[in-house]
Amino acid sequence: MLTNSLLENVLATAQETATHSWEYGVVFEALLEYYDPQLSVFHRATNNPELDFERIKALQYVKQFIRTDSTSLCEGNGMLVSPCLALFSNKIHDI
């Protein structure tokens, strides 16, 4: 059985070792699904919740990789792949 401690260690290692834009997107999605599952694509939301961007670990992690001064979302040879991130990207400069 996977313990919370093990999962948190895996997530921490993923954050430390991701080096490509697609990996940042995968880590973002994993953090979102673990810490804020109600915001993930797998949660059936009936409305748009008020979001406290400072509290969402996935956004805090990925913020450092998001470009707001260009037409591309992320520097590199790929992209931050996440449907959820696309929803948040227009608010990323607020956090």
C-alpha cells in the first residue's frame, strides 16, 4: 500500500528532477491531483470555485516555468501539458 509519506517523497523527487517542459506539466498534474483533487480534471465540478492561488501547491510549483511575456506558455522544446493548467494560465501572474 502506498503511504502518504511515500507519495509525498515521490512528488518531492519529481519536482526536484523535472527538467523538460512536458515533465513540469506532468508534475503539475500530479501535485494537483494529490493535494487539490477537487480542481483536477477527474473531479465533477458543478460550478467554478473561488481559488486561493497561494494555497495550491501545483500552481506554486509551476509558476516558475510559465512565461507571461511571450506567445509560448513555457520555454523549451515542448509545452506544459495539462488541461487544468490552461484554465489557470491566465491567472498565473496573480500568484
